[in-house]
Amino acid sequence: MRVSRSDAAQRYSRTAIALHWTIAVLVIAQFAWGWWMQQIPKEPVGLRVDAFNLHKSVGMTILALMVVRIGWRLAHRPPPLPPMPSWQAAVARANHVALYVLLVIQPLSGYLGSEFSGYPVKVFGMTLPSWAGKDVAMKDFLSGMHLATSWAIAAVVGLHVGAALKHALVDRDGLLERMGIRRRKIA
């Protein structure tokens, strides 16, 4: 199926769409995994360590993808928003900025908290060089930041998804088509 030039101007690029949905799936998985792994008993350590290392690995992947996404976004203008009240457009822009900021702060606070924990940081089995050393106060501060940021991400993602559903189900203004979701034609 060919996309006309005018349709393409109303949509995000394939790269932006791929980054959006990849990060979205990873963030949802991380949120669920992060809460689940807190329930793993501390003894014996094996399962808990493996769960935390996978969480750290996916978190670092999200951070890398966010750096790529920010770079892509700076180099590529997004398609225009469909007609909507100016306050909605302002909230949409603020929500996107919040998502970008939080999705950088979250993995950074997790990584830095791990650095100050005194335990090695492993990314998909590869131990990263340690540079911080153990600092309980800094680790506790960063753990608190990581937790607070997780709740902020949940709230901002909830607003993002709620707004997308409103545009799809109430306004029917084609907003979701910008992100690669097409409406089915009813025959």
C-alpha cells in the first residue's frame, strides 16, 4: 500500500513510529517487571539478582533508545496536530516533554542508584566499569527518585493513553493514524 505525500506529511516517520512503539512496549514491561521483582525473596540471591540485572539491562536499552529518539525528534518535525482547542495542544506538548524527560531520568536514576549500591552493574551479562563506590545515602536518594519517577511515568502515560483514546473514540480526528494506527473501513 502506497502512502501519498500529503498522507505522509500527516504521519510520523517510520523510524519515529518504530521508536515510539518499541519504547512503549519496553516501558510497560519494565513497569510490570519492576514491581514484580520487588516480591522476590532476598534469599537465595540468584533469582533476585537475575531479575534486577534484566531490569537494569532493559532500562539501559530504554535510555539508549530515548537518546536516539530525542536526536531523531530534534532533526525531524512532527506532523501537525489535528484541529483542537489550544489548551489541548498545550497539554499534549507538555505531556510529550514530560514523557521524554521522565524516560531519561528514570533509567539514569536506576543506573546511578546501582552504581552507588556497591554492587556491579551488569547489562545483558556484561559488567560495566564501576566508578562511584558504595554510598548508602546517595543510593537511597536515587532509589527514592527512581520510585517517584515510576509513579510520574505511570501518571503521564495514563494521560497520554487516555487522550489518545479520546481522540480515537470521541473526536475521531485521525490523531492515532499519525502514529501508524489505521482505522478499519466498515463495508
